[in-house]
Amino acid sequence: MSGHDRPEQAVTFKRNGWSRWRGIRKWLLYSERAYQSGVEKHLRWKYREMINPTRLGATNHHHLAWGSRSLLNKLSEDTFDPSSSLNNLSRQTRQSFLEQPPSELSDVLGLVRTIANDLGVPVGDLKALLDVKGVSLSNGAISLHNSDNTPLRQMGTGSSRLLISGIQKVASESQIMIVDEAEYGLEPYRISRLLYELGSKERVPSQQVFISTHSPYVLRELQARQLHVLKKLSVDGQEPTPDLSHVVYSLNGGDEEQATLRACAEAFFSKAVIVGEGSTEVGIVRGFDLFFKSISAAAFQDRGLAWADGGGGDKCFKRAEVFASLGYSTVLLKDSDIATPAHARQTQHCREQGVTILEWGEGHSTETATFLWCPLEVIPSLVQLAATLNGQQEVEQHILNCSGNQFNFDSCSKLPVDDMRQSLANAAGTYKWFKNIDKAEQLARNIIGPNLRMFDQRFRSIIDSLYAWAGRNGDQR
């Protein structure tokens, strides 16, 4: 729906008032020209039925019985009259009770008859019958049961929602559905089934579905073009107005956008995003997050930030740009070991898209920067951690290979000197000592973090800049 008459082809509705049980109370067709002229056009009931949203909430068990507003009643309204059936059942029950009264009541009836006669109250032949009003049954008394005669409304929340979604697809005339917390009560494989029933895989959907979710699994099951991010204008540096308070960001469904949605779904729930060029950088960010928490400092997650794996190489630029295009404050932490003109152009383009870029500079990768700029006394800890993670014999051979047999594991772990820095940096990079998230996380949490103040200023400046960026763009603490 749009507030503009042109150039989009759209019908705009204005609703006035909302009731949880009765839905939207007043619907109007709306256009700016008509509004300015003081003209109102009410929407006829049959058209309201087509657009009045159907809501799939947490408590929809009434749809599993033939209540007056249930989906089952709508499905059978032309072939089945529950009121008539229940009235017949009520009469049959009263007649059966009349013909076979409980023998246990005879003594009580006799006692009451005696009391009535003594008091001069005419009661005649006293009987115990079912009262007409006392036996009345509502339409909801007829409900779906399984093979064990257990009411389906007693099923788990997820099973009920899944079944009701399928019934709604058939029964509801509305072309708009609202689903709050789509994942509620559902296992992952059932989330996929629910979204399918709602039309997530249809090329030409039969209805509009508005879903809210806090589940990354839900996002991974969606097509990128189905994702929309709603943000307050004030968050994006614009002040809200009476007519416009939020802005909607959308994806166009490109391959890189789809890949980002699948690989980094958790980050879409954050306030701002830290993109690591590859797994090493993601691990470094995670490790610092844990380190900051251990010293009672505001960690990245404490500020509502999330990290995303850039996928390595030039992919990280596109991934960061996807988040920036959706209104997320985005920073890219990357190596500086690629010095081609094409890479430089991509870096500049990424900055122009609003992404903050932090890189080590001087042609260094994360591993190189760590070994060249760490304090000398930290080198043994780095080498020992590499041995713990990769095996001492392997690390020994890596050091020999990269130093031309000049250094070995013992010399690096016991008698460190500046001359061995480059050899160790080469070994760490070539043989991927810390080239996965878990290994890099331990590196940052247990070694770099506790010794950060002793690192070279060039290294500290990148981490300090990242932390300062988080403070500016995350939740204030």
C-alpha cells in the first residue's frame, strides 16, 4: 500500500480503530487528492472480507471446533448447520433422560414431594428432567478429535499452528495473513513446512503474508526478496514526521543477497553488524567479545551487535554491502595482504556504500600483524597455543620450513627473538594455524586480549577503533 497516487499502481486503504476480537472497525479507500478534498469512501463489506487480515497467532485452538467464527464453520457453512444438529441432540438427551430417569433420585423425589404436600405446595407427579436451558450446547461443542478420541485442541502449539495454517489456506477469503513469531512452538523442519504452506516457495503467491520472527532458521528458509527490514527514521539520521516514522529496506533477490541470508541469518536480528573478512577475523571478534565480558567491559553482543563471516577474499565486500543496503551500521574487519588495483577499487566502492573498513595496513594479514606487532614475551604463548591446536610435531615442521631450519619449536617457545617474527608469521599464515573461528577465538580471548596494551600501537589502533565503533553504533551502556 502506498500513500502516493502515482507512479505506483496500488490501492491504498485507511483504517480507523482496531479491536483484537473484531479486527479493523472502519475501512476507507484513501487517496491524497480525495483526502485534501474532504471526500471519504467507505469500503463495502464483501471487499473488506477480502482484505481483512487473517491472523495466525499462538492461541487459535477455536479454529479446531465448529464455533461461530471458526474456519471449520466457514468451510461447512453451506452443508452443515451445527446449531440444528446440537438442538436435535439436546432434545434427544432430554427425552432419553425422561425415559430412563436415574433410580438414585427416587428417594429424593419422594422426600421433596412429602415436604411440598405438607407445605401445601402443588407439585403433582414430581420428576427430575433435564432443563432446556441447562442442556444448551454452543457450536464450539463440536470439535475435531484424533483416532484416540482426543480433542485436537489439546495438541502441541506447533502442531496446532501448522494444521490451522493449512485450513486457513483453504477456508479464508482474505488475501492478507499476519503471522506473529512464525517459529513459535515448531521444530526447524516444521518451520520449513509452515512457511511452505504460507506460500514462501510460490512464484505467484495467492496471498500476502506478513511474518515477524526472531528465528534465524525462518530467515534461511525465505527468499532474499521476501525479507524486509523496518527501521525508525531517527536511527538512520533522519527525524520522524507525523506522516513518516519508519523506513522499509528490502532486498532484490540477487545471488549474493541470498547467500548472505543463508550464511549470516543471525546478524539480521542485530542493531549493527561486524563483518569479518574470513573465519580468522570472525574468530578474533568473537574472542574479544568474550575477553571484554570477562573483564566486565561492555562486549559487542552486550551492545546488540552481531558478527558475520565475509566468506574470504573479495566476497566480504558484497556481504558487507548487503547489510549496509538494509540500513545496518556495518564495519568490515579485513586483511591488507591483497594489493591489486581491483581490490583497492572494491575497497573504495565498499566505503562509498557506507561501510566502515578497518584493516591492518602495510600488506599484513591478521596472522602477520599478530606476530610482527605482539610484545616479544608473548611469542612463546602464541607458539604453544598453535601447538595445542595443531599438534607440536606439525608446528615444529612448519617453523623449520618457513625459517630455513634457523628456528625450531623449542627456540621459539623458550628463547624468542625479533628475528623469528617473520618466519612465525609466514608459518601461521601458510599452514593456517588459526584459520578457523574456534582457533582464532582462543587466540584473541586468551592471548591477544589480556596482552593488548603491550601490542604495537598499529595493532591496538585497529582493535580500539573497532571497540569505539561498537560504542557509537550499538546500544548505549
